[in-house]
Amino acid sequence: MTRLVDTNVLVDETIEDSERHLKACKLVDSSQRALLPRVVLLEYVWVMLKRVRAPSDFVAKKLEEYYLKFTPYCERLADMELALSMMSEDGAPPNQFNDYLILACARNNRAELVTFDAELAEMADGRGVRCAEPLKQ
């Protein structure tokens, strides 16, 4: 089954002193050629530069690593329309658009979602999108 990797897994895989680092490494290693949506890459860059304060050259090297390991995915209009439709159904605020877009990409590509975000995993479950097994432990 195709997988789709969420931002938090990449961040935890990058930050070696993260309490989920080893779990994230295992998920990344077992998700070869998984889909990597552009929104995930943009969130990753923002988190690494703004929150983690990682040097730009380090972030660029990690992006190169992820581009080689995963399949970059450019969100389509259908993904955005589905995300907006699900947001409307749920009465979700605009700041949740990225999560809904990630969910829509997973659903439209019949991909298993790899995330540490419990709220996103719950949304996925309610929409028939499977999450990677390690989340259920």
C-alpha cells in the first residue's frame, strides 16, 4: 500500500533528541517511496527554520534526502476541493486547512497516512483513511 508521510514524522526523524525520534526513523525507513505532498515539505521547512532554528543549509540537505527517499507529490485541484469540502462538513477553522489537505491527498491516492498527530489520525479514521500501525500502539 502507498503511504503518505506527515510533517511531524519528518521533524521527529530529524531531531535526534526528540522522544519519538527512533519511532520516526523506523516509520521513515519503512515508508520508502511514500508520497510527500508539497504542503508537508513547506510545513517542514517552516518548522525547522522558525521553531527549531535549524540552519538553512541543514534543512536543504534534509529536503534533498527526502526528495531521494520519497515521491514528491504536487497537490491537485481535486485534493484542495476535497479538503475544503471536508472542512465545511466539519465546520473546521481555516487554520486546519493544511491537515485537511494532507488528509485529502491520502484519501484521493488511497494512501496509508503516517502521522503522530492524534487529531489528524482520528479525522482520517472517520473518513476511511488508514493510518500506519505504530499509531495504534
